[in-house]
Amino acid sequence: MSPPRYLAPKGLRASVPEPMPVAQALRAHDGLVRLGERLEASRRRLRVIAPALPGTLMASVQPGPLDEDGWSLLVANAAVAAKLRHLLPRLEGLLTQAGLPGRIRIKLAQK
């Protein structure tokens, strides 16, 4: 009795590529390399301004997109956004001192 036709013959096996670590896959694609560099640059900017953020405000702030027009800070709510707007001149000054000039935008994080 022959095996059912929907089964592959025993001599043939499906070809499955070897798994690739995520870090290696990211390094292999130019677009993903640039994205990773921009993410790290955004995190670096947040580390520069973190000492100037009062109290528990840091817990409500996340680094956002970095582009040609500037850098975005993502905030949890409107109260945090208002407080950061008052601190913008100081925060932008810290970035300039660190050699990372640019405009900071404050945006509410989407939930």
C-alpha cells in the first residue's frame, strides 16, 4: 500500500533556513542599521537631559523619534507636557552643550 498523496515522499524534506540572530539580521539590512542608530541617538539625548528633569517626571517621559526637524519627547499626559514646555530652554541648552543641538518637540504618547 502506498502512502497518501498529500504526504511528501520520505526521501524529500522541507528546506528550512538556519535561524539568524536578531542582532545579525539588523546589521545585515541598511535601513534597519540606520533605524538602530537613530534609536540610540534618541536614547542618548534622553540621557543628556535626564538630570534636569525634576523628581519623578522621568518616569513619564520616553525618547521619541529623531529626524531632520528635531527630536520628540513622548509624555504620559498633558500635565507632564506643560511642565516640560517650561523646561524646554534649559533642556535644549543641555543638548547644545553636549554637541547635540536641535529643537525638542513635546508629544503625548498614544495609549
